[in-house]
Amino acid sequence: MTLVKSFRKIGNHFLIVIVSLLIASCSDSNTAPYDWKLRKDFPEPQVPLNNPMTQAKVELGRHIFYDKNLSANRQQSCASCHNQQYAFAEPLSTSTGSTGTILRRNSPALVNIAYNKTLTWAHDGLKTIERQLLIPMFSEDPVELGITGNENEVLNRFKTPEYAYLFDEAFPGQTISFDLINKSLASFVRSLISLESAFDRYAYDGDDNALSESALRGMTLFFSEKLECHHCHGGFNFTQSTTHEKQLLDRRPFHNTGLYNVDSDGGYPKKDKGLAEITQNPNDDGRFRSPTLRNVRLSAPYMHDGSIATLEEVIDFYAAGGRNITEGKFLGDGRLNPHKNAFIKGFEISETEKADLIAFLDALTDQEFLNNPSHSAPNE
């Protein structure tokens, strides 16, 4: 019995040693080109020169992403708000920090954000995942992971034999630090690529049977001038906010969709005015980045504040040309918001057409992505 207990105690340590030796004997994971596993002729994402992608970094980042030791009170990990089964979002209107603080925004899905030109819902200067990660890690208002003031305690938790092997594989000869934690987390998040939906099989593999007749009709509606969806959710990533090695234009679009109009002069609730908080330009009030629609069925509720519960309600919202709130503290007719994007003008849509559009949006679901074990918690 003592021998069994001893083996269990060292089992994980022993396994990591063996895996590390096998990796080292087969290839140098720090110099071998990273395999993005993209479709043929798809462009690679842009990556910071000071943090090139390696499989070893991705694997280290995966372990840290799921480790609650990253939060000061050990109550949350990155995965607490970014759950794989929900396309690395969560089924809550807004997130909750590790200390119980209710955050003001909906947790965005981590789908193909390696291709994003900007990060978060509304910041035109936040262009790398490395910089974005500093917010949940070190923010004091609101507190998310709560590392600030607890740096030494949190960092020491990763100075274990198990992590020592993973860090040495990813960053040979370097001392464990928050800089390395940040770089490995960014590498894992960049690896979350989703390009295996039914739409992809239809559009890129030439599989005419991949989409149902209803989804095909919905696709026609989606790309029509009647609905205008594609203007804000265009391109292979179904968002304007896209950049890659072959598209270097500095496009950082943000849109006011008429979700609110609390002062009848285009105002959004004071708790979140969107891009205007960064630019201090009143014309940017209520402007937010359009997220990708890939795996959109799984990332409900919707909008920056999670205030619309279902895809069906989202379609109704756009069909109305905005939202008219007739009671409560956010009273106002968003349809009349003077800062509203010109493409949000409303449209007529039948129940059959709505069902077709939903069928197309469902065809953007990538089951391989949602169930990929290389994206899952290491111990599962």
C-alpha cells in the first residue's frame, strides 16, 4: 500500500519527465516551425517578434490557463470565464472576478483571436494578446485574478518540479517569471483556431452536402444587402476586426448598434460607454468591436453586456434597427441613436427566413474545436 501511495504521489512528476525526454529526443520544439493546422492556402496569424509560437509554449500556456493557482485566492483560472464547451466564453451576462466582483462586460469567446486586430470589446490601442492578458491578471478595479499585491505568492506556486520541466522546455535557461507566464498564455490562446465548421467544409472543401437547404438560404440572406450582416461580420473570420500575414491594413472598426439611447442624444449607460472611454470622443459613445460569429450558437448571451439572451432575439433586435427600452433606468429608443451605424437600419424578415438564418449561423459551429483535447484541461 505504501508503494502504491508513493507511486501516486510521484506519478504526475514522473509522467512529465518522460514526456519531456520524448519531446527532446524527437525534435527541438523551440526551433521547429509551429504547425497552425490551418486549411490549405489560409494565411497565418501575425505573431509578435518577441514571442514566436512553439508547441512547448502552447503546452505550458494550456496548463497555466486551467490552473487556479494563477488567481491570488486560488478561486479562478482563465478557464473559469473561458470555457471550451461554450467556445471559450461562459453562459453569463457578465463575468465575476475571483473575489466575487461582478464585472461589467460579457466574457468574449476565444475563437480565432490570433486573427484579431484589436482585443477586448472596445479598445483601439490594445492590439496584442500579451498586453490584453495583463488586464485580467493585474487589474485592481475591477479585480479579476487579483495578482497585484500578491505577485511573489502567486509566482512561487509555479516553481514546482512539474512546472519546472514545462518552463524549461518552453523557455530553456530562463527564470520563471510573469513575463514567461504571459507569453505562454498568449501562445495557448493564439492556438485556439476554429476552421472546421460545416460552412468551412462547404466553402473550402467543396462539400455541397455540408450545408442544408435551409442553411444555404440563410447564407444568401446573411450576405444580402437586405440584412447587411456581412458588413460588420465579413471575411473568413466573420468579423471586420481581422488581420493576418496577407492583410496588413490597419483596420480597427467599432460600431454603435443602437442598443441604448439613455439620454435621447446617443448616450450609453455610464457604466460602459465603449470606445469613447478610450478616445474621449463623444462620437465614439456606444461603439464596440464586432466579435466573430464562429461558434456563435455556443457563446450566448450576446452583446458587450450580455443583455440579449438568444440568437433569435439578436435577429429581432437588428430587424428592428435597434432596441427601444420603454421602462427602467436605461429608458430610451436606441433605434434613434444618432451615433448608430448606418447599416443598422432594420429589415423585414419572416419566421421562415429567420429559421434559415439561424440554420446558417448554426453551420458556423465547429465541433472539432469544441472537443479538441489539445484545448482541454491537461488532466482531463
